[in-house]
Amino acid sequence: MFDQSMQWLSRTIAVVILMVSPGLIGTFVDKRLGTMFFTPAGFLLGIVLATVSLLVLAQKLAPPAGGKPIPFDDPQTEIENKVDQEIVKKDSSR
């Protein structure tokens, strides 16, 4: 459990660093050049980079469904689905 928590913590920190560091670099460049362009551009780039990295991470960690619907964890929903399937079977056998 601790190992999994540390993995998620490191992933979260990596995404935050990826999101914030381009804006901080842009702030440094703006101060050196006396402009006001690189800070907002850096933060915008950071948001794009973080979003892409989260999408890649989610794609790697999500189990492949193989064309099947993702099952629910709710036991009540599973019971209702089984009852519905039995009703359909009875109706189709008539």
C-alpha cells in the first residue's frame, strides 16, 4: 500500500512540476528581456504538457476493455443486470 501511495505521489509531483516550470522559466525570461509574453505562454504550455501527460498516464494505467463495457463495482447494479438478463431470456423463450 505504501509503495502504491509513493507511486501516485511521485506521478502527481511530476505533473505539477511539468505544469508550473514552463511558466516559471517564462517569468525568468520576461524579467531578463523586459517583456510580458513568455510568462503567459509558459503557463499555457505547461497546462498543455500536463494535460497530455495525464492523458498518456491514464491510457497506460486504465485496463483495456477489449470492446466490452467496463463492469461496475456496485453489487446492487450487478444484481439488477442479472435480473434484467433473466427477464429478457424468459421473454425471448416464449
